[in-house]
Amino acid sequence: MSNVHRDDFGSKLGMWLFILTELLLFGGLFITYAVYRYLHVDAFHLASQELDVPIGTINTIILLISSATIAMSITSIQQGRKKLTLWLIASTIILAVIFLVNKYFEWGAKFEHGLFPGSDYLDSLGYGDVLFFGLYFFMTGLHAFHIIIGIAVLGFMFYYVKIDRLKPDNFQLLENGALYWHLVDLIWIFLFPLFYLIA
Amino acid sequence: MTEEKHHITPYKTYLAVLGILIVLTILSVAITQIDLSRWATGAALLLAGIKSTFVLLIFMHLRFDQKIFKVMVGLIIALLVVVIFITMLDFLFR
């Protein structure tokens, strides 16, 4: 096992290529949003007031902190501080779960008010509201789906660090996992103002 | 390429960036709540742009990585900007 072939650069390049396809995927959705918003300015403006700005702000800050903790885990693994690395990955996962719990209550409140795709109440509000909430649920839902995958990815990273498969001289996989997590954060940075703050 | 030297970012840098990101978040909420009417959305998006630049450069290490990564990300962002611009032109001058 003295000379195992490894290509960290190729590994990172592959991860970045995947991230770029994700940026294009969400970019397409942002364009859809921009066009419909342009066509229904007033309806989007009013519908946006239904969203809970404090919860959105708290969730944004939670995601930012989780992004910082996973970034710091790259430093700690390079310094050979295994315990700290495990703690940082675990905190990231816990923050991600808190984000999803908040999201659950947020969506739950919307459902209670009859604001969900296909509800009679939403249909009665008009085309602009249907589009706003359709995009809201689809885009934040797709983002939440990425969070769930991110939790699974980070769970594997935690396990790999624990069994020493990821070590101070071999941590590219952890860096790739962290890149994915930052992508999730990056998308939310744009979702938050576009849906919560345009009221 | 396995012998690449890795840049170790100090914890302080990450914490400083986190502080900046949180301040910018609160600022964008404050601006839109005070209501600068049509400028508020633009300001919030501008702040989001600044925030994402910090995430890309520091958290995602683009600043310390090989140039190819910066070029790739730059090209994709340019592509998105061009497509958004053309789409908006189409809607404004149809």
C-alpha cells in the first residue's frame, strides 16, 4: 500500500463540474422566477408578504454557520486534529437538521392557511399567487432535497474520518463534501432575498 | 498532481467571513424592511452577490486553488448573466 494511485486534482475538478451543473439548474429556475415576477409584479409583491421573514433570516444564519463549521473541518483535518474535525462535521449535520425542522414548521403553517399548490384557496387568489407559491415550494423544496442529500454525504464523511479513511494527508473527499455543502449555502443566499425580502 | 501543496486557511479567517456574512444578511433584511421601494430588491441582490463572492473565494477555497477553477466558475456565471440578460431583453422589447 506504499504507492496507491490518487488524483486529488481530478477529484476536485469532477466535483466542481458537478457543482457547475447545479448552478445552471438553479440558474434556470431563477430565470423562470425573474420572468414570472416581471409579468406579475404586484401579485409576487403581495404573496411574498405571506412568508415569515424572521424564520427565513434565522435559517439563513443557521446555514451560514454550518457552512463555516464544515469549512473549518478542512483546516482541522489538515492539522491532524481528528476529534475537532469530527465535532465540526457533527455540528454541521446538527445545524442542517435544525434548518429542516424550521422548514417543516414553515411549510406546515403555509399548508394550514391553505397555501399549497392545487388548493382551492390558492387557486382563488389568481395566477400570480399560484406562480409565486408554485416556484416557492418547488425551489425551496429542491433546495431542502439538496440539504437532505448533504446530510447523508456529511454522515459518510463523519464515518470516514472516524475510521481514518480520511487523514491529514488524504482528505480530498472531505473537501468535496464541503464544496457540496457550500453550494447548498450559496443557493440559499439567493433564494432568501428573492422569496422573503421582496415584499 | 497528487503532490499539490495545500493552503491551510486559519480558523480566524473563516470566523471573520462568517461574521461578515451574518452582518450582510441582517443588513439586507433591514434594507428591505425599511423599504427603499424598487431599489430594495436591487440592494438585496447586490448584497447576495457580495455574500456569494465571499463563500466562493474563501469557504470554497477558490482564492487559493489553481486558476482553472476560477476560470470555470467565472465562465458559468458569465453564461448565466448573458442568458438572464437576453431573456430580459426578449421580454422588454417583444
